[in-house]
Amino acid sequence: MKFYDLYGFNGVSIFKAKSKVEEKLNFSFEERDSSYQGGIYYKFGDKESECFILKGNIDPFDGEPVEQMFSGYSVLLYVDMTSRSEEIKSLLSTKFDLLRHELFD
């Protein structure tokens, strides 16, 4: 089974969040820049497999939170198409809050 998970991180910059994820999950993000993603964001993985996207929770077009229901979180981590949802949750649980957990059919 594959899952789509969303984590929230608050109280620090996206750069500190990036370091925490890289340390806990033992990989290095690639820095990217996209107006659609709100400027600088970080990605690891690709569309055909497990993929991680770390970005700020601000919509660049209207200044509102991208995830309105989770407006209290300044940084978001999207984990897409993962089969190791529980393992990732365990590794990130001390710093990140699991906000959404959805099964991918």
C-alpha cells in the first residue's frame, strides 16, 4: 500500500527543517525554485516513486497558508507514494507533527 502523508513543522526556518529531515531520513534534498511552490523549496525523489517536498506554508499569490486547515505550521513536508509511512512517522515524530495520512489507491 502507498500513502500520502503531510507533516507540519513550526517555530524554525525551512532551512532548519531541511536539516532535521535530512538527518533523520538520511538523504539530501535538492533545492529548487518555483513560483507555484512559493519560491525556494526542497525535493527528494521523483513522480514514479516515494517523493518528499519541503516548503513554506504560504501561498505566493495571495499570502494565505497553502494548507488552510494547518495554518499554525510554517513549514510543510509532503511525503508522497510511501510504503513506509509508519517508519517515517517514527523517525520524524519528535520534530514534525503528522497532519494528514491518506491511502493511495
